[in-house]
Amino acid sequence: MENKNTLIGTVLLGVLAFGLFWFSNDARKKEAEAKAKAKSTEVQTSPQAVKTDSASASKPIAADAGKPVVAAPLDSTATASALGPFAHATKGIEKDYVIENEVQKITISAKGGAIKSVLLKKYVTWDKKPLYLVTDKSQEFNYVFYITGNRQVNTKDLYFEPIGGSFEVKGNEEKSITFRLKAEDGQYFEQKYTLKGDEYHVGYDVNLIGFDKLLPNNNSIQLTWTNKVQNLERLVDKERGYSTVYYRYSSGEVEHLEELKPDQKEALTGKADWICFKQQFFNATIFGKGLFNGSVKADYNKDDKDYVKKYDAILLMDYHPAHSALYNMSFYFGPNKYSTLRKTGEDFESIIKLSPDNVAFSWIKYVTKFATIPVFNILDAVHLNYGIIILILTILLKLVLTPLTWKAIKSGAFMKVLKPEIDALKEKYGDDSQKISTEQMKIYQKAGVSPFGGCLPMLLQMPILLSMYYFFQNSIELRQQPFLWATDLSSYDAVLTWKDALPLIGTHLSLFTVLMTITSVLSAVYNQNQSGMANQQPGMKYMPYIMPVMLMFMFNDFPAALTYYYLLQNVLTVAQQWAMQKYFIDESALHRKIEENKKNPAKKSGLMKRLEDIQKQAEAQKNQGKKK
């Protein structure tokens, strides 16, 4: 029966796709539960270690534009007692300093000496507003340490003295600005920011001078970094699915918190090289080779659509008494562009999700890394519209997969030639499906045809389909790029919208998704007409239509680039099938080949022999049942 194997392959592809989503989520949940049990102990610190809760810390006071805010003075006696040599730093002027280059504008406050906001100049939010990756309302960044007498010092409450001023760099230029928190006896805590032209990286050094006289032996310094990430894309729920905390251990292992599980906290089991607060298309990351211990946390309220997630990193950095203790670090504030992250090194590109997390499917990322992305980058260098690039990419992939497609179509042609013999079996044995199956296998064996010849090639294409699924949802190159009626290929292409959400479909209808569904149905109709399945198997004729309709509801929120790609796949597949069947398939030659095979039957394959044995056993059991 021509293309029955194609139907089987289509159904199996659908089952694998749904199985992938279920298995991926299930495996990730089990993995997260296992990690939670294995890492149930929190990071323990000495009595001198920090015990503050970053979530309860107060927000920095925002200065009015151009008007420095003078902090209210604290009680001098209490301050002197609590902060000792740093008591004088509670008074100062909250002034902002701006450092910028071609791609970002960073505002640093003298209060705390910390970054207050980061504006990415070349990007905007989904609703065309300036894209701030960090703001003073969403982020806190401060250090806590204990000086002699077990007295806590928190840098967020203290004023740093700037060395240098605001600046702008371009091209190969490089400049720095330093902020010092001075003690009374010449010691100081220094933060130095260095910016180069046209880069998303920011050099960041912390230097403790003379602290060997202030800090007890074998102490640690705590870095607290929190960020309540604001939504930058159209759908908060979709953005949450690609936003989480990533971190890399010095051993080289990159791990992350589960994306769709609220209130997650992990204690780092070793020294970490970097901690990344990742969103779907952007990230804020701090680097420090082997510096960080502590814990990370990600949380969100699924009913609150005003933010994506709240990230917390409580990081402990070892302090060994010395006159000068230097911590070399750096930041990255920028896009999740694969080529850019890869140049950074330290497996930084691993934050871009190119495959499911579970072992069964994680190998798909290598298909994306070594095939999909390189070809896409070559086409991108030509500076064509991304819709045209996707079209060319799809055509190239179809050409590469032509041998598999040809094998499937040729197998279907063999099955069509054998169809009269199969139909004769049905007339001879009626409703005895077991006998029909047994005799079918005999016909296939004599003719030298495998009933799975068309199914396997389709399954071998699955890695490409899954590679595209993850690539298009994580490719920042497609973000806000228009094509035809779609205004943003990284988001859905709504042609109809309404206020109240409808079951399964939501508040919009995506045109590329609708066209993908229509072409899938037309493809099924074409295959059925070619094989005669619509008349011969009335119980199966509706099966090819069920999957496209199910996928329409699932893909309605998916990026237009992805549904456009699947639309192209459907159209090109039907065109390729038609051309091969019309110009390359000679049914009379196939019939002669089958007759030759019948005269000289090939040795049974292991699979065919096992299938035949199973059918014989089933038939024997059926006959025994009749005798009883």
C-alpha cells in the first residue's frame, strides 16, 4: 500500500514530538528533585560570615535627574560604633556617573559604587521602548564584610569617592572610572570599571587595600546581586520559559536552574567562574575565575505578568589577609548572540538553549552547533531579509535530505506496485487481519521490499526538525525582523486578535500557523490520493488530519520564523514528491524488479525474520483458541 509507511512515519514523528515535550519536562522535574535532595544543605558560614537576606534589603534611593540627593545623616554615636573607620562614609552626595560606548550606556552611583542602570543602545523592547537590561528599581548589587569586633559593613549604605568622571569611548578607545570607600587610617575598598569601544563587556576589579588590619583571618566577603527582571518580549510566559540562572563551575560543568519551576534555590557545590542572569534574548553576567561560592535562586509568581523572574545570587569570595587583595572580574550586559558569546570563551554560549536538557535528546545541540548555525551565519553575511534566508536555508536542507526523501518515495512506489496483491489478500481472507498480515510479510519478502523503507528515512529527518525548533526560538538575529505581514519573526504573527482568551488558542490567530496547518492537511490529502488510502482504509483516513490541527493550537504562540519554516517544509516536500514521482519513478521498471526478486528471493533480514516469527506465534495462538 503506497505511502502507508509515510503515514506511519508521520504519526511516529508526531508521537516523538509530543513525547519530547513530555519526556523533557518530566526528566527535568526529576533531575531538579534529585538535585534538591542532594544539595539540601545550605551554604554554611562562620559566625563572622554574612547573614543578611538580600530580598529584604531596601532599594537604593533614586536621584532626580541632574539633582544629587544628600542622604540624611545617621546618629553619629551609633554609626561610629557600628561602622568604625567607615562611619564617615554614611554622609555624602548621591551622584550618578555615566560611562558609554557605541552599544551601551551604563550609569554608576557614588552611593554603593555600584551599577545603577544599563541601557542597550541597539535594541528596544517589544513595544519599542528603550531597552534597560538593569535599572535601579530592579537591581541591587553590594558587598558585605565583617571588620574587627564582628561589625557588619554593607557597601550599599556608604558613599564612595569617585576617581575620574563620566566618559564615552568609541572604536579602540578604553577608559576607566574608580570608586573608593575610604577608611580612617588609609585603608580603602575600591571598585574599578573599565569600558572599551563597541563592546558589551565591562572590566570590573575590586581591590582591598590595607584590609589585613581590618578583617579577621580566614574571612570571606559576600557579594549580593539581585535583579527583578522586567519583560522585554511580547509574552511574559514564553519569555519565562527561556529565562533562568546559569552558572559554570571551574571544573567546566555548566548548570542552570529549571526554567518553568518557581522558587528554586541551589547551593553551589564548588567554585564558580561565572553567574548569569539570563532572559530569552539578553543576559547580565558576572565573571570571576574560580571566585564564587554560595547559592543562586530564581523565583516568579505565574499570575504576576509585570515581571519575568526575580534572581538572587549570594556569593562568597575568599579573603586571605594581605596588604592588597585584588579580585579580577568583569560583566557582560548584552544580547544572547551565539557568535558573540562563543568568543568570550568559558562555555558562555551554553546559556543559549539548543536542545532539551535530558540525555536522550541533548545531542541535538550538536546538529545545531555544527550544521544549522554555520549555514545560517553564511547566509546572514549576505545581508538578505531573514525571511529569504530561512527560505534558502530550507531549500538547502531539502537538497541535503534528498537521498532520504528519495528512499522514502521509492519505497512508496514499490508498495503501490504491490497494492493489487495486497488488495487480493483482503478479498481472499476478509476480516482475518492476522492472516492478511502474515501473507503480506511473505509478499514483501519475495518482492524484496521492506514495509519500513519509507518510515526510517522520515525518522532520520527528526534531528533537523528539532534543531530548527530550538534554533528559531533562541535566535536573537530574528528578533524584531519583519517579513511579509509578520513584524517580528521571533514572535507570533497575529493577523486576528481579540480581548478575551479562548480555550487552546488564546487571544490571537497566527497566519503562518494557519497556513502551516492548511499545507499539512493538503499534503495528507495528496499522499492519500496517490496511495488510495482514502478508499481502502476508512478507519485510518482521518489520522493524517488530526496531528496538524493539534499542532495548530500548540504552535499558535510560537515564533513566526518557526511556523514559516514548517510551512516551507510542507510546500517543498509536496513539490519534491510530485517531481520525483512524475519524472523519476517508472512503475513498470519497478514491477519488473519485483518479479526478478520473486524469482531470486533474497535472504531474510533479521528484522523480517523476527516479524514473521511473531506473526506465526500469534496465528498459532489464535488457532489454538479456536480448537478450544
